[in-house]
Amino acid sequence: MNVFELTRSLVDIESITGNELAVSQYFSQVLNDLCSRFQGHFETMEVEPNRLNLFATWGEPVVTFSTHMDTVPPFFPSREDEDHIWGRGACDTKGISASMITAIEALLIAGVRNIAMLLVVGEERNSAGAYYASKHSRGSKFLINGEPTENRLALGSKGALRLELEATGKMSHSAYPELGESAINKLLDVLQDLRAMDLPTNPILGPSTMNIGVISGGRAPNVVPDWAKAELLIRLVEDGAPLRKAVDDAVAGRVKVN
């Protein structure tokens, strides 16, 4: 199995979060072949309709290689130059998954057993596949999680606090704004307050960071908006509960927080 050819084949399959079925079918063929050749066991785990985790094991798993199949948008196919393979997911994490699979093949050829591979869906949004796998454990003493770390062993990882802010108001014609109540203005005020918050730092992981990734709302340019929504992701370096409380306090009932 050639790691570069496998990487490009995987990159060329669009698998933006929520649309992982095609790439999971391709992975299934590859892992099924390894299981057939080396007396392994392969299974799928239905996380949601048409969204499957994949699990393959050779013996009783002691070490499990794991990563995710989905990518962020937008999709673009692979290309190659003298030094690099390019394309959506080339490093996060289709190149990694290809490397893991070829490493597993080499280990099996060398007679190593008691290894497994877990591929999950949904990592780039809400970790639906990882949550499902944690609730349906197949057992393993160690897990090697594949993420881009510049080929260095990571000592830790920032957590993620995902927030949806929803604001409501009252529609009116923009010629008579005093008759309405702008949901967008409410949301912007809250977002500005959140941007001004002091976020925790860590000597190893560095600062927590906030990204306002999506903003939507309104009806038309000449209508005072009655709704607005923002999606945020905070990369955390400590327990998220205190920060979530701080967010709730800062919002103070002005918008709904999910």
C-alpha cells in the first residue's frame, strides 16, 4: 500500500462534516481488505443515518490508532508538487489516516497483533463520532490520536467550547425604526462584550482564543431585524465551566445561549 497514493485518493473524496458517507465507504474497503489479509475484525457504528464510525481490530486491542474522516469546507481536490501533497484534508487528517493505515499494514506484516483503528465522523463540528465511540467502547489501553502537530508528540490539547447566540427583536420598516427592536444590534453589543473578556492562559498551551465563525440574521436591508444568530468557538486551556458561567453573566439575558 502506497501512503502517497492512498492520501491523494482520500483527499479527492469530498467529506465535509455531515457528508462523510462516501469517504467512509472507501475507508471500509481498505480496512476490510486488511482484516481479510490478516485475520482481523471490522465493524461499522451508525452514529446518525448515513454517518458511520469505523472500527477495525487485529486481536484484542492494546493500542488503537484513531483520527477523523471529516473536513472543514470548502472542498478542493488533491494536487502534488516535488515536496508536498495539497488538497482539503491533506494534513487534517487524510494524510495522517493514510500514514496510520500503512503503519498498521507494516506492523501486521511484521507479525504484530493487538492493534486497532478507529475512524470517526463529525470532529470538525460537534465531535458526534467521538462521543458515540466513548459511549460504546471496544476497549484499548492506549490511543494514538492523529492531528497535525508538526510531527511532534503533543503534551496536551486545548479544549473547545462551542456556543450559539440567538437574539430576538421586533420587525418594523426601517423608515420607522422606533417601532421596532433590532435583534442584530443586540447581538453585536453582546459579541463586543464577549470580545473584551479576559480569557485564561496556560504556560504550556498558551492563551485561550475566541472565534466568531458565523453570523446570520435579518430579513431585508429596509426591515429592522427580528432575529439574529452567531456561532462561536472558544479554544480553552482550562475547565470550561467557569468560562461558560462568565459568558452567561456577560450575556445577562440579552440573548439566548445554546
